[in-house]
Amino acid sequence: MLGTKDLLSIGRFGRLSGLTVKALRHYDEIGLLRPARVDEWTGYRYYALSQARDAEAIRRLRSLDVPLDEVAELLGADDATLRERLAVHRARLEGRAVEVQEILTELDRLIDGEEELVTTPERFQIRFEIDVQQTPARRVAVVTERAHESTMSEVIPRQIMTVGGYSKEIGSRPLGPPFCVCPHPDSEGMLAPETGWPVGGDVEPRPPAEVKTYPATRASSTSTSGRSTSSAALTG
């Protein structure tokens, strides 16, 4: 067993690893990074120099906004698993970046006086028009997310923004309104909708988006008046 003279105090270990004392105490409490020794009389925490690698990995992953519960799983992961999980995390951040950009754009419209914070009653009257029509075969960029049916009002708009941001990033303009292929939920209310935009033939798949071809089918198209937005939902 290492003696105190062979260990680093929590303060020295924090300076070495770049983690604050408060963070180290928290990581001890949740079992993410336990001290090598805790003095039974004083309660002081001491760390071994060999723990600096895990501490640095934790600091780096947290700086990349990886959630703590996932950090614990990644500490002992092999290289292939680490890269795969980081790719998933990147896709998640990309979706959030699209949401933030949408918020910034809306804020700019409010700041520049191009849009009112609260619409007047006469402008607030929005009519929905639904039409079922034959749609041609189309090439589409989509994302899929398995979720409960009660969360679809959040999931589908988020998926639309994710694919919209992906298209903007690669310099491709959507060739039509957004759409959603929404299967029936299972016995537990779970389903995995495919949501996205029609794209041109030169668009290649890249996480988080998948590019595929949908055959011609009948679909319900929803348009709104009051705002110039429209969407199409394939019925299969």
C-alpha cells in the first residue's frame, strides 16, 4: 500500500491534472475517479501519479462536453469503441449547433426589427391545409431517431433542423419541403421516424445524415397560412 509520502495531495494533483479540487471531490463522490487513499482521521484525499492519465482523459472529455455518465464508460474503452462513441457525440453536438443557429437567426430578426416578439391577433390566425397527393420518387437526406410517440413534437422538428444544417454545411439546397416517414408505434409507444429533405443526386451521405431513394407513393401534404412554412409527411 502506498504511503502518504508516495502520493499527491488533492491540491497538487489538481494542479498537475488541470482539474479543480471541487471537480475532484465530485468525481470521487460519483465514483468516476477515486483517490488512491483517504486519510481516515483527516478525510484528506491523496492521489497516485499513475492516476494522472485518467484525470487528463476526464478533463479532455469534459472539455468536449461529453456527459459524465459517458465519460465513465469511455475511460476503459478500446480505441475503436472510443472513436465510435465520439462520432455519435459529434453528431449530437452538430444537431445542437443547428438548433443554436436557428435561435441566433431568430434573435437577429427580432433585434433588427424584422419580426415582432408577439404577433398581433389578426396575424396569429393560422390555417392548416392538408392534401393527399401522389409524390414522385425522390432522393432524400434523412436522420432517424427512436423515441416515444409522446415526444414526436420535439423529435421531428429537431430532425428537420439537423438535416437542414447538414445540407447547408455541404452547400446543398433542399429540393422541396421537409418530410417525415412515421411508422406506427410498437406496443410500448416507441417508433423511429425518418425525417429530412429532398436532395440532389450529387449529395453524399455523411453522419448524422443518411441518403436514400424513396419510391413514388401517395403522401399527405400540410401547408400553413400566416407564415410561409410547409411540410410533407409520407404515408407509405
